[in-house]
Amino acid sequence: MTRGKWRWPKGQSPSSEFRALIEGLDFMLIDWQSVFRRVVQQGDGRYESNIAAVGLGLLCLNYASAVANLARLGLDSFAPACASARGALEVAARGAWLVQPDDPMDREGRWLGWYGALERLYANLAADFRSHPQVAESMATTSQHYMQYRRKIEALLPTGHKAVGAASVEQMLIQLAAAQLYPLYRYTSQYQHGEPLALESVVDIKRQRANPTDSSPIYEVSSQTIQVLSRATEASWVLPVQASSNALALCAEHVFPRSRVAQVELARLKERFSVINDHLNAMRSRNA
């Protein structure tokens, strides 16, 4: 990963605090990628769960890198940055959850449950295309293929081990003792799915109360002015940066140790994460 150039629109420029925040994320990404290269080089290919977790780690890196790159384009990139941060957090949680158990066969059980998503995908597509029999049959056949593949692997698990059903993001974070990250996931999800909170970031509505003395939260409006424009501020960016940096930290904490990463390298990543938190706190204090 290389640090990109700042390309904010003409007449706009980031504050020194915002630059420090994004460059702090850059440094964490650079160190994280350096450690990740060694994870790939010395990775253990014996277990499907380990391989999947490492691959999800790369996705986490890519999503988090997108947040840093989008920040360099200007504040208007806030919503896509939130969507990228959500992706980083979800793939990090999934990768960490896959390799959380100490017993490798328990990890494989989780991988089998996760892998079952392919069966569900094509089974659902078969149902969606039921009015097109040829397409539906093809989707159903593909679903059966993945089911048979999964069952043959599951049959090889030692006695006492079995496939574990897929967990939700909330369930995974709870099991990883990281439930405090779930609100970040929910908030960033609003921008991924176009929920009302996302609309508030690009639409400004000023309403005039019909009765100026009425202070109730629900009131009659006499007139309103609507502006469609980006309302993101530097303070808004605390959300995607916090979510993506926590995603990197979560992945490093759980996935990297399975690849025998040296403790000194993990300690350096924790220091980078701590620096980002300091910058985030500075941003919050400035805008309090």
C-alpha cells in the first residue's frame, strides 16, 4: 500500500487534525500490510478455516484502505467510506470468529457452517428464478454441488465435532468479546443500505414552525427549505475511521496469532491503533 495524494475540491483543504487522523490510519495500514505479507508466506494451509480467515483479512485491508483513500478525495466521500468501513468490520469479525476456537477441528466446524452460505445463495436464486425453469434448475444444481462437497468434508470430522451454523455479526462480536463494536457496524450499515440516516448526510431540511411557541418534537410546519448537498464534516469521519481501524485491530488480534506472527509485530500494530484512538479523541474534543 502507498499513501495517496490529497485531492480535495478547489477551495477546500483538510485541517491539520484531520490530516493527522488519516495519516495515522495510513501508517497502521502500512504496518498491517507488512505483517500480512509474512502471514501469507508462512501461512498454515492444512485447515480451511485458517485459509479463509487470511483471505478475509486481505478483504479487511482492502476495505480499510478504501476509507483512507476516500478521505483524500474530500468530505463528500463520507457515505461510501462508511460503506467500506462496514465491509471491513464485517469481514474482520467473520475471519476472527472462524479461527477463534483453539481446537482446529472446532474451527473447521465453523468454516463448514460459513461455507454453507454458497448452498443458501444458489438455493435462494433457484427460488427467485422459478418462473425461468432452466435458470432455476441450474441454480439448484449448483446448490446441490456445494451441499455435497460440504457434507463430504463434514463426514471427515472427528467424533464430537460438527458443522456450526452461521452466526450473525452481532453474535460473532459477542463471542469475540467485542460487542462494543456492534453499534459501529449498525451505524455504518445505514449508509450501505440507504436508510434515513444516510439521507440526512446529503439533504438539509429547514422547517418553520407554524406556531413559534410550540416546542414539541412533532409540530405543524408552515414552510420549509430543502437543500440537497453533502453535509459531512471532518467530525463525521470519526465513524468510518473508527470502524475501519477497529476492524484491522480485531483481525490482527485473532487471525494473525494463528499464523505465528511475532508478539513484537502485534505490539507495534496495537501502538498504531492507540495513536489512531488519540487522533479520534482529539477530533471529538475539537468538535464537542
